[in-house]
Amino acid sequence: MTIDIIAVGKLSENYLKEGIDTYKNYMTPRIMMNLMEVKEEKIPKNPSKRDIEKVKIAESSRLMEMTNNKAFIVALTPEGTMKKSEGFASMIENAKSRGFSRIVFWIGGSHGISEDAKRKAHLKLSLSKLTFPHQLTRLILAEQVFRALKISNNESYHK
């Protein structure tokens, strides 16, 4: 199984990179996790709704271009379904049982993902009702994928 996390913008904080690398190393070789980044659009200081929509469309088209055609796609978005860790693990197992060997998670920029991209996704997922910085979301998602692996293998996980 391969997990791709495709995110808008560059990960700049070393502690986040180290945390993600830690979870990637825990999962190898059972799950291969890739973190990919696409360019963030520049936006005016006081953007109009049209400016915001243009940014979401441009960034989302980059997310879609980086996505393997045969992947199960999960768009992270505030209006998405929230799952407990067990449900998240089941979602991954369900995708595998449907014949998907690759799951792609899209993390949009600060204004989110375009409606077109959300329609292309197999699932819209929300990690929380709380708002997280997009860079931190990558680490939270990596940890949840690792937790799902442990749950699916009936292994204990408490940290």
C-alpha cells in the first residue's frame, strides 16, 4: 500500500519534517508514505472572492496533476466527514479491499480546495472541527495513517 500526501506549499519547519519522517520510518516497509508538495499561489492582501476562487482552482489543479489516476482520493476539507481512528483505519482497509493500492490525501492551501477537486475525490474528510495550520496537518495525518496501520494489524498503539 502506498499513501501519498499531496499538499499545497512548502513544509518549512524542521520539527514537522522530523515528525513526519519518524512516522514514515515506523510504517516502512508495510506502507510506503510519500509527501509531495505543489506550488502555493500568491494572493493579494485583501483578496476578493474571485481572487480566492482563482487561487483554489490553480492550487487544486496542481494537486490533481500530481495524483495517480488509479488512486483512492481523499480531499481534506472542513465540511468533510469526521472519523474516529478506528473508522479511519476501516476507510483505508475498505479502499484496499476495493482494489486500490494507493491512497492520495489532498491538503489544500489556506483557502482550501476547489469544488471541482472535491467532486473528483472519492471521500471528503475532516480531521477535526478545530482549524490546524496546513503544515501541522501533514504531521497529524501521518500519525493517523500510522495509527490506522496499528489498528488494522490489531497492534496496540498508545503514545
